Amino acid sequence: MHCPNMDWDSQLSSATSSNQLKETWKYTLLLSFQSLGVLYGQMSTAPLYVFGTIHAKDIKSEDTVYELFSFIFWTMSIISFLKYGCIVLRADDNGEGGTFALYSLLCRHAKVGLLPNDKSSNEVMHYEREIPFWIKVESRAKRAIEKHKSSHYVMLVLALLGSCMTIGIGVLTPALSVYSASTGVQRSLSDMAKKFSSSENKQDSLAKAFKDYVPVPLASAILVCLFTLQHYGTRKIGFMFAPIIIIWLICIGGVGIYNIFYWDRKIIHAISPVYMYRFVRNINVGRWRALGSIVLCVAGSEAMYADLGHFRKKSIKITFVCLIYPVLVLCYAGQAAFISKNFHDDDYNHLSVSVPLSVRHWFTALSLLASAVGSQATITASFSIINQCLALGCFPRVKVIHTSDKIHGQVYIPDINWILMVLCLTVTIGFHNIEKIGNATGLAVISAMVVTTCLMSLVIALYWEKSLFESICFLLFFGFIEAMYVSACILNFHKGAWYLVFLLALSLTIMLSWHYGTKKKLEFDLTNKVSAEWLVAISPALGVTRVPGIGFIYTDIVSGIPAFFSHFITNLPAFHQVLIFVSFKSLPVPYVPATRRYLVGRIGPKDLKIYRCVVRYGYCDHIRDTDDFEEEIIGSIGEFISVEENDFDNSSQDRMIIVGKPPSNGSALIPLSEITSCEDSVSLVHSESRLGTLADACESGLVSMQRKKVRFMLPPNSPKMRVSVREELQELIDARESGAAYFLGQVHLAVRDGSNIFKRLLIMTYVLSEKNCREPPVALNIPHAALVEVGMVCSI
């Protein structure tokens, strides 16, 4: 099998360059505005719970407040600004971000990939540069990593861990931000009760009732509304939420400036790193545990990178540098100034308490809205990460809805949305404690950052081709800071952080089992596939007959005849006059251009009329359903037949070419779209004395009464078209008119006796996930009467 070199990097980089040229300042500012409502909501609302999740008894002096603010300032400056804003955002995978984007960069530019794929067909799935990357002088580190298989598994597990952490943040952050704002409403109601009641007993009973019955129900109601809005998509949600965040930023910035000048102007001196040194010098368990809450000030930094596909780098950086960073520094400084003078009061560490009394109730209402918006970044990041895992075979199949035709990374996943909602409600109702939820969130945030740091250090060495010294410096510098915060978060393990470990174990088990099961199925197919020569040789012996119509055989392998089809032929020796083996293959790139998506070739001699079509897509491409694919595949086969004579000599077999551009000589099939009812389809088929599968399906009532039917016709007589080409195209059209049948192989995994517990767990989880997940994309719109499923058992 052969296909010409495909200069993927140049194709994708040229596409990226053209997109950048189209980005005017007006468009950039528009995206910056939208990013406020989606991407920066979490970071903007973090002041609601950073100081609030610190145990009140851990702040015992004014110096402690100064030292904690110094940690906040430098943590934001080093991690959010320097690491993510200046370095990590540069490592985009053609516009996409997140841990899987980093992993895909490593897979493309170093041979470390372990994703389920057909390793025997590297030429077909070739996506490196025109000059192969490995021809270059390779570094010692790259050779060592490529040589040791264990390092490949470590990278895959790191990518999956980072994805699981992002999902965990998507569960915990909405619960934390909304519940913290709800407690502010409860305090405001308690303050109002004091004004309308003079009896202390009645005030205490009302305050207790508000505490018991306001925060959890209110937070639950807001969370349900938030997740219900997700189907509107990133663009509409961004426009809806951005004004709220802008007003919120103005308010917290103004309150911060007010508190600095009113309570303690010396708080500005705390940006000196000397205060961090004093904190470490007088360290104890209680003070060190407080750092687990401080790390929440950078919550949203990882989402800023994971949501890169929803926006653009320029818009993200402009918004962060010009607005988010300075406003948050002022807000934290103002809150620290208030706490430094009021740490003996009740509830002193909550943001709403630091607001002047005259506007406190209005501020509380605004914080409730902002907290809901603040959760949007993590929810959107969860959708993006799961969409990438789906395309790379590391997550069970779920429905993905693309909400924008301009920015491909904007997706909505309904099933995941409702699962996240249920888990958020579970956390809110189960914990109903801001400190416990904050401890779990802090561990999730910093753990995701550690994974990004590890993968980013490899990207610096293997993709950016920087020196090993620079890569190690990046790893040690940021890794040391993040390891410090991880140790602080672990001290809070028994106080809520354990829930993250539960979420991590659950999601990681599902991802690993799906990856393992998918890989084992592919290995089974590759081991048991047969050659085209086998089909040619065995057909006379079995008395194979050809029936009118087209047979679409969907398979995961891109070479040879799949085992399930050979199993079918040996038991039922008949197949259609035209066979098309269709494979869907994901590449570790975000998008595959439409002009390079289809690879078409011929299996066996021409008179067999057997073709192969490989449909390639990136991890952010939208895989369309069967109706669209059927017409596109037939059109690509017709294009292949038209250009085959010019590209290859007549003796060429098992060779493939890229199709996607109609031939210049006008010899391609001409599609004609029409809406036909079942009765029309049946009469059309009978008038031509053919019994098609579509007619059978209609008569059985298994398809809708109206359905889109795309017919094809030959182009007008052209002296440039050879007679043999016209005849083969006519046979393809006739076969299409006769109807189509769809063959799907179902490999059922079974565990051998004596297998270890870990393998049994993976297989059981995979089987359970497969039974409850979505059908393969190709099977969604196939009429039941036209679908043939062939089952085989694979024992592991």
C-alpha cells in the first residue's frame, strides 16, 4: 500500500497563518469580550473563596496576613502570568490547548504514541513533515525516551491524569464558587434579620434557620440553572455572562482600592518576597496547611490553557494582562488589608464582609451571579478535554455538538453536562462546607498544573528542540513551587481532598479501560485479518455470488480484509457487486483539511470492484453521521476512479491516493439531492426490477417516511473520459440505485480464566462502558434492515 507524502505540518501551519491574517483587532476584542464570560470567570471569582477556605484560627496576626498576601501575589505572577501566560500558551497544537494537546505534540514529534491505531499502516496514517522528523540529528534525550517503552506509558498516564484532573476541577469549582456565594446571601439575610427584630433569641433562631436552609438549596438551584444553559454554546454564553464579569471586576477592583486606602496602605509592601521567607521560617502544620487554600488564587489558569480552542491566544493574553491580573492583585490586596485589621471578628475572611455596609447586599447579589459565571470556564474545559480524549480513543463514545461553525473547538457534550451537574450537586449537598470543597479543589488545581509542567518540559526538549538544560530548568523551577503546594494540599486529605482521589480513580479507570479495550480489539483485528488474495482464491471454492448493490464494510484496520468479513463470507458466501471498506482514523492533530481527509484505493484486481476508503480526522474535527458520509464516500470513490488512470499504471493494486478536489477535466460524479418518501423509493426500485435494501427498510417501517436521498449521474459525454472509466462509474451508480447494506464487526472481549484482577477490572469496566455508551458514529442513522452485525469473541 502506498500514498504520497503528506506535509501535514505545512498544511496546518498555512491554515493557521490564514486564520491569523483574518483576525482583525475588532475580532480580537470581540473574542476578548467573550472570554470574560467563559474563560476568566473562575479566576475572577476566586476571591470569593481563597481567604474564605482558610481556617479562621490559622490567621493569628497581622504579619500572617501580609505573608499570605505575598504568596498570593507571587503565585499569580509566577504561575498564572509567567508559566501560562508567557510560556505554556505558546505550546498550542494548532490552536488547541490542554494536556492532550501537549501529548499529541509529543506523539507527532517523537515516536512515543500509545494511542489505539493501526501500526502496520504508517504510510496511510503518515502525518509528519515532508522531510521526516527523525532524519534530523536527534538529541540523546529523545533517543532515550523513544527507546524505553516504559516512558511512553508514563506520558500516556500523565496525559490521562491531567485530563481527569480537569474533569475533577469541572466538578468541584462550580460547587465551591456557587456555595461560597450562597453563604454570602445567608449572612446578608442574617444581617437583615437583626434590623427587623429586636429579640436576640429570635435573631439567633432566624440566623440558624438561614444557615441550615439557604446555602445548599440556593446553590443547588443555581447549579441546575447553570448546567441547563450549556446547550446554548460558548458564543452565546460568553455574550450573556461577559457583562456580569465586567461589572464584577469593576466592583472587586473598586472595593480593593477602597480597603487598601481605608484599612492598611502598608499592605502594598507585602509584595516583597521577604514576607514569604518569614512565613517559611516560622512554619508549622497549621500555617503550611493554609497554603492549600492560597493555591486557589491560580484556579482558572489551567482552564485558560485548556479552553484555548474556544478563543485565540492574542485575545486571551490581552484580557489577562490588561484587565484580569491587575484587578485581582488589587482585590486580594484590599481583602488582605481588611483582614489585617479585623481578624478577631466573626467571618472576617469572607469577601462580602470586607465590602462597605452601604453596598454589601447589592454586592452579595452580584457575587451570586458572578459565582455561576465563574464555573463556566471549568465546564467548558471539561467539554474540550473529553472531546480530545474521544477522538484519540481514550473515552467512551458520547454525543458531541459543535456550537460554532467558525471556531471548531467550541463544543457541547450533553451526557457529560448532566453527569457533571449530578456530581456537583452531590458535592454541594454532601459536603455543604466551603473548607472541605476548597481543599479538594485546591488539590485538583495544583495536580493538573504538575502534569502540565511535566509534559511541557518534554515539549520544550522534543518539540521546541531547546537544550536539555532549559527543559530541566523549567521542570525544576515550576515543579518545585507546585510540589510545595501539593504537600500543603495533602495535609488536608482527610478534610475533603479525598473526594478528588475518588473522582480521579473513577475517571482514570474508565479512560484506561477504554484505551485498553480499544487497543486489544485492534490487535485482534490485525492478528486475524486476511489478504485480498485470500478473497480472490477462496471465492470460486465457496461458490461466492455477487448481488446487486453496495456493501459498506466498516472496519478499524486500513490494510487487508477484516476477520469478521472473512468469517461472514465463509458462512454466507455472497456479497455485493461493489464493496467499500471504510475506516475512520484519528490523527494526533486538531483538524484535517477537507481536501486531504479521504484516502481511497483499490483492493485486488479491477473486476472485483472492491475499494478501500480511509476517513481521517483530527481530535477536534466533527465526525458526521452516516447520511453525509455515504454520499461523500461514493463521491470520493467516483473521483478515485476518474483520476486513477492518470496517477497509476493499470497494474497497480493496493495503492491509495488522496481525493477531495474534483478532477479538472469534469469527469467526477454529479450529485443530485432530493427528498423522497419510502413509497417513492420502493416504486423507483421496482420500476428498475431491483430489490434494494432501502425499499426493504421502508416496507418494514424501520425508517422515517421522508429521508434525504442523494443520487449520482455521469457527467456529459467528454472525449477526455475513457470508456473503461465511464463503464466503472456507471456500475457504481447502478449499485447505488440498487441499495446499500452496512456491515459492522462486533468484537466481544472476554477474560481468560486465571487472568489477574487488574485485567479483569479493565475488561469488566470496558464491557460495561461499551454497553451504555453511544453507538459508533457510522451506526447512528443506518436503517435496521440494512445493518448486518457480525460478532466475534476475543479472549484476553
